[in-house]
Amino acid sequence: MGYDLAQLSEKALKSRRLAVDLEECTGHFLRFDERLHRADLPLQQGLRERHHYIEAQGLVGLQGSLVHLEDLVLYDLQGLSRVPDEDVHLGAVALSLRRWLGNLRGRELLGAEALERMTGLKSPENVSGESAEDALLLSLMHEIDQAMKGGKKPHERSFTNDMAGLESLPVMLGTALLLDYFLSGAVEAKRGAGYLLCSAYMRARGLVNHHLPAITRAAWRSRYRHRIEWEPERRLLALTEILLQSARLAMDDLNRLSLAREAMMARAAGLRHGSRLPDLISLFMAHPALSVDVIASKLRVTPQAVDHMLNKQLAGTRPPALSEQKRYRTFGIL
């Protein structure tokens, strides 16, 4: 049985319940994106970096493996004292891809190179003189139609991602349909490719402008498991719930970081002018983890001064220790 994306979109547009849920989901993403944009620069930078780590952990989880967030962070900082296992390496690869995508803007997120790296499937060569993106946007529906008529299956052909049929739809509906397409096995792509592509799609379409949504974490934690035999509306409602949960979790992360910053800044009140404690707090906001040596280097103080700020001035509000080993003493808020 072929996957008819056009027919599915028509059914989705007729569902009043789905329309309400999609509207709510859109509002949550918009509010979070705007609040992040208005936050201090260290908070913005820190939340984006933390989401890269969290999303990398989720991608490994969807592949049936488990990597601890602390291990992934310490490995990335070259502070992991033990020999890394295969799961840590998988997380590092996913982390690298997320960071690369986070540096792209607009239509670059749906370009041929980005699609190939996200899905593991090669895009066709551009032979008509049109842009690479236009070629990508116009061809997947044709491939699906060919598959329904008994032609080659999409994964047997050069892969292209259809946005032509989705460009005319609301962004969040297009995101849910795109995710359903990948989870339904319409194309044999990398595990988790649909979630990465949906994040890129939302940013490329302009729904969010200041972050790359972290969807995989919500999917990993969700009790919902995609079932192609379910009715289309039920599938899309479940996927919309995952998208909504991802926006809520992102807002919770921002609230948690903001509260941590306020608690630490309260300890800096009344200190002498020129104290480096506010700078240390900004560092903790901007980076998920920091070693004592890195802090001393960035603030241009001695390790003893760092120890004093951590253990005396921030007593009770100090970020938790991720590694207590003398050589790799690392603290941070994950």
C-alpha cells in the first residue's frame, strides 16, 4: 500500500480537533521562541547548546541504545576519564550534526547537503537548471505517486524531500505530516531522521527563528509508539501531542535556567565592585559544563580563586559536580 501524502493532508484539514491541537502547539513554539529571543545572550547560547546535547541523547535512545548525558558532555569536553563506549560515539556524531544544523539559516536547512546528512539518502542531481532546493521541493510527491502505481519504491530511487505539497499547508500541520511520513516507513532513512528534518523544516518555514526545536526528547519519553495501521487523524493527533510536549519541555528548561541564574545572582549581591562572580554565573548559563581549569582560563583568575567562588560565594547554589576527579573537576547545569 502506497503512502498518499496529498490525500492525508486533505483529511487532516477537515479535522476540527486536529486543527485546535495544532493551533495550541503553534502558540507554544511561538511563545518559547520569542521568550528565548528576549532572554540574555548567555541564556540563549546556553539553552541552544543544552538542547543539542539533549537531542543527541534522544537520537541515540531512539536507536535502542542509551548514553548518559553526563558522559556525552564530558566526552565532548575531552574530560571523560573512562574509555568511551559505542553509545557515546553515536551521541557525539548526533551532537555534531545538530550543531551543524544549528548554524544553518533559512532554506539552507532544506538544501541537498542538509537533507543527505539528516536522512542518509542522496538527493538527485539538478539537471533542469532550477535551484537544488526547488528540485527537492517538487519531486517527492511524484515519487510517491510512482510507488503507488507499482513503480520503484521511494527508497529505491534517489531520495528527495517533498515540500511542494506541504508549502501550502500551515507549518505545524506540515511538520506533523512530514514526521508521519518518515515514521510510517515511506522511505528507508536513518533512525530519527524524521525528527531532525521536522526541526529543520519548522525553522526553514519561519515558525521559529531563534532556535532549532528539540523534538526527539519528547518522542523518546512519550508512551506513544507510531502505528501505521491507526487512522490518519489518530496518528497525527498523537504526533501533535509529541510536538506540543517538546515545546513545553523547552519552556521548562528556560524557566529552570532562569531560576538557577536568579539564585546564583542573589549570592553576588553586595559583593565588592569588580567581583568576577557575575562573570562566572554567566559562564555557567552559557555552557552546560565547565572545568575549573577552563573557568580559570576564561576569567583569567587562579584555580584557587575559582574554588573560592564555587565553594564559598556560591555555597548552596553552586551547579552540581559532573566529575569530582581532581584532574577533571567539572561543574554544570544540564
